[in-house]
Amino acid sequence: MKNVEFSYSISPKKNILKIVHWHVKQGEQLFIHGPSGSGKSTLLNLICGLQTANLGNIRVLGKSFDMMSTRQKDKYRAEHIGYIFQQFNLIEYLNAIDNIKLARHFSSSAHEADFLPKVHALLLTLNLTSQDWYRPVNQLSVGQQQRVSIARALINKPKLIIADEPTSSLDQASRDNFISLLTSLCKKYGSTLLFVSHDMSLCQHFDISIALAQINSAKVIN
């Protein structure tokens, strides 16, 4: 990011984000923390091309979303960015396999013959047994749903993984296990990890931690 500014149209003179320069190296696992309302989710949306900066330049893996069509953005995200949401965003009536298939929809490798074996191997790595693969995800525990969300984010072996407050609904033991699984798999695949949370206790799991306020020079909106 370089000279990036972002504000919402309802308050155009009040920047939520103003970032002079920010760079993350490939393969880093970075914990970004900040209070609610500080702009963490907005930062992630800008990185993913879901929102557009008012000013400045954003390049992700060497590419800018500015010149891409909506479909090109979807395809680029599918192939290069894995997203783990706070509320999982799984389709409740679909099973684990079908939820993971959704991540392949826009990918150029969507019809690979070895897709299902890759899914099975990843789910086993995440300690989700085969008896749970074809159950609707609303019949799975919160921890199991979380592992499905990891599998969906990682199935395309993206170069960038973004995790937006993904442990807020987990107890401490489940939270620590989740982060351990996620960081080890990102290391295995060589994926960069941006993990965002307001929970400062999580920084112990990461080699690098930074406050959003260190990146952002705009005033925090209360």
C-alpha cells in the first residue's frame, strides 16, 4: 500500500484509513490488532479488492485490482487469496465437501480430476473424519465448522490467507488448536498469513505483531 486513503461516502471528509506505506513480505505470518471500529475489516476488504480506495495504490502479489473487471477480481481472489471469516460464512445446508467446492468455482483449476482426493487429504490433516464430510455443516460442531472454513480457504493453495477475527466464538483450547493448525498449514504451503483480531492474547502465536494504528495515520473512529 502506498499513499492509500479510504472514507465512506456518508462521511467523505473523515478518513477511516490513511496509509503512507505498508508492505508485507511473502511467507510472513502477521498478527494485526486493534479495537472494534478502528478499520481492520476495511483494511482487509481493500486488500481483497472488495472495496476501492479513494486515493493511492494497492498491489497484492504484484497485481492491482484497479484495472480488473468484477469477474477478473473474483477469479484472482479464488486462485490467490483464501479468506477465513469470523462467522465462517458456510452454507449451512451443504456438506463440508460442497462448501469447499464453492472456493473452486472461479478457479482455473476447478475441474482438476484429483480435486476430491486433495479435499479428503486436507480434511484428514485438519482432523475431520470421513463420517463428517457429507453431513450438512449445521450438524457439525463449531470447531468442526471452523476446520471446514480453513479447508475452504486453503484448497487452492493460495499465496495469501486472510483471517478476520476467526477465533472470537471459540474457547481457549479450541482457539489455540485452530491457530496452531492454521499457522502450520500456511507454513507448509508457503502462504502469507494476515490474522486480524482485537484479542491481544493471540499475539503470542505469531512472530510478528503490529497494531493497526502503527499502519494507519488516520484518526480512529469511536
